[in-house]
Amino acid sequence: MPDNVLDFYQIRKSSTPTICVECVHFMNVAVDDKTRSDIWYNHLCLASPLPKRINYVTGIEQHYLENDTGKVVFTDQEYKYCKDVNDGKCPRFIKFTPTE
């Protein structure tokens, strides 16, 4: 991690960051809703599935994640948010190139 803003600027300037919307794994769940299509909670990474385990309350196997406090949260969402996966140097990044 850079020690200051100038270091960050130099790293950013010298390398090409990985941009989720340019990746083949990017999925925007609100693509039809233009008012919400650019909000982080609609951007998922298809290369980062959430793990599954039994929800001890319902007895149903569900996807889960740990929140900021370390607590397990069950969800119907199958993939991680892009913001939780990509720090500008994503190892899963594959640039999308449209075919004609």
C-alpha cells in the first residue's frame, strides 16, 4: 500500500488499473434501471462466488459472507460485490473485448 498520495499517484500513473466494468466477469444486476445501474450494490463479480453453508435458523443451505464486524450474514446473493474483490490490481481480471 502506498505511504502517501504522491506514491499512490505514481503507482496509478505507471500501471493500468483493473476496471470491473471492462471485465468479462462483471455483472450489473440493474442494467435495465438507469437510475440505479451505477450503484455499487448492483455490481457483482461472477469470478467470486460466495461460499455456502447451512443456515442454523432455517435449515436451508445458503450463501453467506462476513460483515464488517465479523458476523456471518446469510444471503440469496451468489457472488461478491465488485468493491469487495477489486483493489485496482484484480487477479481475476480478464478484459472484455467485443466481437463484431
